Amino acid sequence: MQLKSILAAGCLALSFALAACGGGGGSSEDDVLTLRRGISAKVDTLDPHRSSAAWENIVIGDMFTGLMQHAADGTVIPGVAESWELDETGLVWTFKLKETVWSDGTPLTANDFVFALRRIQDPAVASQYSSLLYVIKNAEAVNNSTLPAEELGVRAIDDYTLEISLEEPAPYFLGLLTHYTTFPVPQHIVEQYGDAWIQPDNIEVNGPYKLVYWVTGDQIVVEKNPLFMEADTLCFGRVAYFELTDLSAVERKIEAGELDINNAFDGGRKAELDRRFPGWVRTTPALLMTYWSFNSSQEPFDDVRVRRALSMALDREFLVEKVLTPGFIPAYSFVPPGISNYETERPELSWADIPREDRLVTARELLEDAGFGPDNPLEFEFIHRSTDDNPKAAPVAQANWNEIAPWVDAQILRQDTKVLYARLRQSDFEVADGGWLADFDDPINYLYLLDSSTGQQNYGNYNNPEYDALLDQARNEFDLVRRAEIFAEAEALMLEDAPITPMWFLVTKNMVDPAITGWAENAEDNHRSRWMCRADVTTEEDAS
């Protein structure tokens, strides 16, 4: 790098550091109002087609806008789409697009959406989330290389008319189009720079903010995109994101006036945090759950008796009442309460109402039937996330499992959250912690995770043709009541197979400066910076 470039980069970093410590107001360097956001894990990628992390979505969703978007309260509203129609078959959607541009002034057209939706199914991209879009006609076949990309059910009728054909009816489709996997990407930039297109020197965006700085371990910084279609509504000219995995560091930053928002807090200390930081603690019921996976592709977890025994032994009530964040609910099903399109009798684990003392007896019997005992102890490792309440839950689970019998030896291992999810996607575990936040408001967003065709997000490689067939049947059912009944049948079957053990349903957990306006609680915990401001600050739109 030339000396001039080194000096420029150093000045840029200093400018961001000043803005990040400026109490939320403008930097003394350039008087740009900066929003400081903490995110709970390291960012691995900002490519919408390679990410699968909720904390990365905080940044990605500030830079790109899809056909649809979320309002501050989580309502689905138009994004790039101006209007849309669904044909009489319920399978073909036609979208009229607004005339917008990329941040370099290049027109954004329907072809950018076609390019993006083909790209995420390109096997060479190896998207972790490609299966989320298998609802699009021929998507799975394109991803598996059995059909060319041109056969994907997406086409540009003209520059501002996009047609998307589906494999089956999807009452949740407009909600799905808020998800970052469906965002357009700039074909002219991706083709020019390849994998480096997402770097600050190369990237072009269509959303409110554009990436200008990204150094792992330091911060990520975006600045206002003046060509964004509603740029005059933005309050903050800059957003700085800090990778804060240490919750005590979060508290120190808040005390020092160096942070406006953080997407996690120590739930067990909620009352204390309420006292220390009045008005900062924000929670609401969420479409969010913690579940633990068994690697059913390896012994002994290929035996349903072992999986069921370990699930039965866990004391969810103790965890929720004594260890975890107030408001959590013990989980004996997989799909969270409150989700849409699931109006039917909901299944639960068949043993949910059995006293735990009796469960432990049954668990021991199941393991003995599976061949374990004093001469053949059950030894396994449980890996858990390093963030949130998970480190506190792990020793309780270890004790619960060891209660089954003296010959059950569970070891626990704390893992960096990013590393843990990488191991999950590679099925490199025996028993593992994990969680899921709804991408859209429909049961299929949870149940598809256990479909054998899902790929990397079917962490334990569960494979039950009957379960897959029920999901296929539900996907092709137009009647929403009957669809819900089939989903319930599939969920009940899966729960008895125990490829996962549901643990608890969560509330959202955020720390937000009371001076921040435009923050609204929502079950998907989606909070775009574009809606936020500080009290007593006006936008260009307000001033006009």
C-alpha cells in the first residue's frame, strides 16, 4: 500500500473512533450524527448470500433494501416494490418496481433481482441459506446443478417488472421478501470484483447506508447513502457497529457514554440493570427459541432412545425460573407460540407433563435398553455458545444429565458463538446448543430446518422420509386450516424422533438509550437504523 493510502486509512479510522466516542452527537471532525450499536458476535461476512447470522443482519439490513421491508414495528411494508399481483393459481407473483439507483447512480432494475436470486442458488457460492428460497420454482434443482440457472422461476419482464414463480403456495411470501437472502445485489459490481465486492473500497448498495470501514476487532462503519430513495428521512449520518461479545464491556461502554444500543444483556441481572440504566432494558415476546441438536449421523446419537433420554432429563423449569432471563418459557415444542398460520391444536413432547423424577427413571431405562451402564458408560461432549445466557445454562444441563446415572458423563465446552455455528453447519459435534430467530412469520420457517433437503442448517442431519413428505404435503395445501393440521402432524412426529430437544422460548433482549426515538419492539427483533433518531434532532424531511 502506498504511504498516501496508509495515511488516509489511519485518518479514516481516527475519524470513526472520534465519532464512536462522541456521546451520540456529531464528531468534532465532521459533525456527523452517529448511532453506536453493539452486536453480540464477530462478523464473518456482509454478503447477503453468504450470511446466516442474526447479528450480521443488523448491518446487512442497514445497507440493502429488498422488494419488501420491515417498518419499525415489524410490519411488512413495500421496499423497492411499488405494487404487486398474485395470479389465480396462487403461484406467480408480479412486482412493479420503483425507479431507484445503486449508490454509484447505476439504475437498479429487475435484472439485479434476477441476478441475485440466481446467485444465491449457485453451488459455487455455497450459500448456507439457499434452502430458505427453495419455495421459488426450480430453486433446489438449480442449487443441486440438475437445472441451469436460467430455469429458476424468476424473470425480468422489463427493467421495472419482476416475475417470481413458486413451487407451491406461500402465504408468507411477502414476509419472506424482507429477508436478506432475497435482497438485490449490484451485478455490475459483483462481476467486477468477485468475492471482494463487499469490501468498503468496492461495494455499492441500494439501502440507507453504505459501508465505509470494516476492521474485525475494531468496528464496522456505514455512512448515509445520499442516493437512497428516502435519504431525506434519515436522522443519523453514520452508524458504527461494535463486536461486543463481553457483556461487561457493554455495560462499561454504556456508563462511559460510548454506546446507544446493544442487542444483548445478562438476563439473570435484568433487575439490577434496570436500576443501573433506567429505561435502557427492552424485552418483548419473540419468535425466538433455543434448541439443542443431537448429531444423529453418528453413534450413539443415531439411537432415538439415547436422544430421548437426554432430552427427558433436562430441567427446563429450573433453568427458566432460576437461571435465565425473566420472561423465558420452557419449551416442549419446536414452533414458538404466537406464530401466524398455525391455528390448530399444537403438539408437545409426549412426556411434557410427567414429573421430572419419573422422567429420570425412564431416561435411565432407555439408556440401559440402548446398551449403556457401568461397564459401558455414556460419555459425550456438549458445546455451547459463549454469549447471552448460554454459559449459565450449560453446567445445569451437565448436572441434569449426570443425574440419570453415575455412568452418564457429560462434558461441557464453551465455544465462541461464530465458531460454534460453523461447527453446527459442518455437523462437527455430538450435542450442541443453538437458537433460531424467525426469518418470517410462518411455521415452515422452523419446521424446514429438520427437512433432509435443507442442508447445512439441518445441523444433526435428521432424515425421516415421512416427515419430509408431510412438509411437502403442507407446502402444497391452499387451505390454511388443513395446512396447519399437517404441520402439527409433522412437528409431533419430529418431536418423538428427538433429533433436537426444545429448551426455551425467549424474549428479545436489547439495551437502548431512552434518548433514541423510533425504536419499536417486535417479535422478530428487527430494528433498522433508518427508523431511529435522537430526541430533539430533526431530519431533512422534518425541516422541509
